[in-house]
Amino acid sequence: MPREITGFSNETVKRVRSLRDKKHRRQEGLFLAEGLRILAEAEEAGFLPEMLFYARDSASHPIVTRLIAATEAAGGDVIETIPDILHKLSGKENPQAVIGVYRERATPLSAIDRASADIWLVAQAMRDPGNLGTMLRTGDAVGAGGLILIDDCVDPFSVEAVRASMGALFTQTIATARWAEFIAWLRTGPGTLVGTSLNASHDYQEPHYPRPTFILTGNEARGLPADYEADCDLLVKMPMLGKADSLNAAVATAVMAYEVLNQHRRG
Amino acid sequence: MPREITGFSNETVKRVRSLRDKKHRRQEGLFLAEGLRILAEAEEAGFLPEMLFYARDSASHPIVTRLIAATEAAGGDVIETIPDILHKLSGKENPQAVIGVYRERATPLSAIDRASADIWLVAQAMRDPGNLGTMLRTGDAVGAGGLILIDDCVDPFSVEAVRASMGALFTQTIATARWAEFIAWLRTGPGTLVGTSLNASHDYQEPHYPRPTFILTGNEARGLPADYEADCDLLVKMPMLGKADSLNAAVATAVMAYEVLNQHRRG
């Protein structure tokens, strides 16, 4: 049976609210996801929340009913509450009907089966949670296997990144590695590493992209370090016809990823 | 000669800070842009600020020196100040060295020369300022003529949109129109209207895109209204191989825009 919480000073509410901070996420190994769409996608991908908060007046919604039953069956904590508490937990003006608390997971590089997908995304020192979440969403769309985070990236389990991923956080493998470790692993098997770079001499439509292709995107402001570029198999650039010299990092990744996918679709 | 302001309660500081709110931007017809890169790009595009704030210790930077001289020559108000005031104006933790106050401008549809570019972007009810700014940045990159805003879009002159545009706000034409007005104008000349839609039967790489092509992207959550889709010449969709059914709106626009550009590049 769901329990009920309607008090703002409740310890559980305070604890879950603290998961909006990275420090508390690391301590607890938990993160927040909100909204019917994202929680339903998580369930479909095989992930149930350890705690499920839902608004009392949404209990009869078929997806909410299903999430409640599944979470209880899995031994999770199901909590009926009020919109004001959901607002407090999510920080959003118009809180979603459901919020789930999930266990963080990270896949070690050694556990990645690179042959399971034709495209892998790699982000280096990505600082914007919206960009990181958007890259996960794009990765899902192009059938990528996952996202490998290099150096000091923003936390993929932040509320903003989870929101921008639109549930792809649950379907994409996420790994974290230092550059040397990533390159060492990459070279133990097939895989072409393509960096997008202002210093590239190749137009991004020139090369033939083998399977799997690893698409590497650098920090929003600085791009890729020169020694990382030197480790790439290919450096490519998109045509830039205007005054600006670069695209938004998540946009550049998507334009590259669809080019690789389009080549693979042509066979 | 620049004047100096170091007091937080200064009327000019209060007035400029208020430009972070849409209401005050509309009243004054002014907006904020920050950072050397964006202000330099504005100058290159022929736009100087009506007011220029710069940090005292950055006055010797060659771009700052040039901006000060150009703004004074054009009769603008040049103000030397301190980092704390720049922080107050921009709302950013690490404020940029310069902040400019610019006059808003809007181009009426009737003044748009559609033949001046092969691609035009059209956004319908776009709600996220980051998405809108990113669309402007992508438009600049693909050589688009500008962005036409339909229905209730987020303000392109908001601090977040200006920031995400990375200066493209100054190089892209921006127009605002109701749908009926836009369609009436569109049909007075050449131009193919392509909507991205989940309901499309055509893969986005199938059609041949004439010049100019107008790329229409709908609201982040709801997509395009059915009657707007009915007015399009073509509805297309990107392949979606994963669990999600859509891309981020700015990403979808960019993937489409690069497809059109790539076709045009092939001749």
C-alpha cells in the first residue's frame, strides 16, 4: 500500500529534494526523474524507481496505476503526495504528476560491447546539462549504443540533463573514462574515432564512416585539446557559411550522427 | 570620455538590470548582450550598443578598446564599472568583461527578400530560449536568411536566447507573424514550406529541396498543429531508431537544415 506524505518538513521529502545537488546524488547513489513520459520509458527499458511520488489526483491515470503496481511489486517505496510537494521536489513551476528516485548506474568501459551498435557518442568536458541530455536523446534516435564521458563533464544524472534526455538516460549506456584509458580500450577492437574540429581539413560528408564509428565532441567553449585531436582517426568539420565558427555542441553531434546513420542506411 | 559607475543603487544600473525582464524590454525597446565574442560579432554586423559597460581592468583589451571608441563615436553611453556590477547586470556567476545594451529590431515580413538566402527557418510556439538561440546560431551556420517566429514564441531578445545565439541574433533577420499572415506572404513568391512531423510519410532525405526552402519546426512538446501541417508543401521525418519518437526541436531543425544545405552544395 502506498503511504502518504503531505508535510514539507518530512525527512523523506528533504532527503529526496537534496538529490537535486550533485554531492547528495554521489552520497546516495540516487537521482531524480520526473514525468509520465520519462518514467514510462524507464519502466519499458527495465528500470523501476526505488521511490515513486505521485499526485493524489493522478492515481487513476493508467500509467500512474501501472507504475504504482510495478514499483510496489519490486519492493519500492510508493508515496502519495500533493502538488506542492512535487513542486518542491522537482523545482518546476508546474510539477509533473510523478517523480521517481532511481539508482545511478555506470557501465565500465570494459563491459561495453562495441559491436552492439554502429554509432557511439563521446563527449569531452561537456559543461551544459541540456547539451548532455540532448546528446543522449539524439543517441537514442540514431541507434547509438551509448555516451562515453571524458574528463570533467557535467553530471548526466542532474535534473536538467535527465529532463533534456527525455528518457534516453535509461536506454543509452553511460560510461566515464579518462582519455588515456578510453584510447587504450578503443584500440583493443574495431572502431573509428571521428572528432569534430575547427582545425579539420575534411568536410564531414567526405569520409566513409565504418561500423562502429565513435563521434567525439569537445567542450562547448574550447573544443577538443590538440593532443586528443591527434589521437583521432579522422577530424572533420561541418560547412559554416555565416559569421560564426562553430555550432552548438549538441547540434554538431547530431548533424554528425545523422550523417553517419545516413551513410549506414545507404548500405 | 567613459563615465564611471560603481554603485549598486545607481539608476542606470537598475534600469539596465530590468532589461532581463521581457516587460521592461518591451517598454524600452532595448535588450542585453554580453561577452567580447558576441559584442564583436554585433559590431562586425553593423550594430553598436546604445550603452556599453566594461570592467575597468579589461579596458586595455584590444576588442574592448575598439568597442569603446566605436560606441563613443556613434554617440553611445560608455560606462566603466566593476565586476560586481557586471555580475548584477548579467546574472552570471562569472560575468563577461563587457555588456552592451542594444535596440531591439524586428523586420516586417513584407521587407524580407526571400531570394537573398536559400534557407529560411520558421519556429512555431517555440518555448525554450536556448532552443531559439540555438536555431539562430544554426541558421547563421547554414547561410539561412533568418528566423520567422509564429504564434507565441519565447522572446528572441531574452538574455538566454541572445547567449545561445552566440551573436547570430545580429546576423539573422528576425520576423514575427501570425500563421495566416505568414502563409499569405509565403504564397506571393517562390518558396517550399517543409514541416518536420511525426505524422510525415516521407523520410527527410527523400525530397528534393528547391531554393528557397522554409524549414518549419513546431512547439517542443506538441509539435505542429494539424491545420499548419496541412498548409505545408512537404512533411518529412527523420529516422528514429530508438525508444523516443522525437528529437530536440533545435536539433531537428539543424539536421533538416544541413540536409537542405548538403543537397544545395551538391548542386
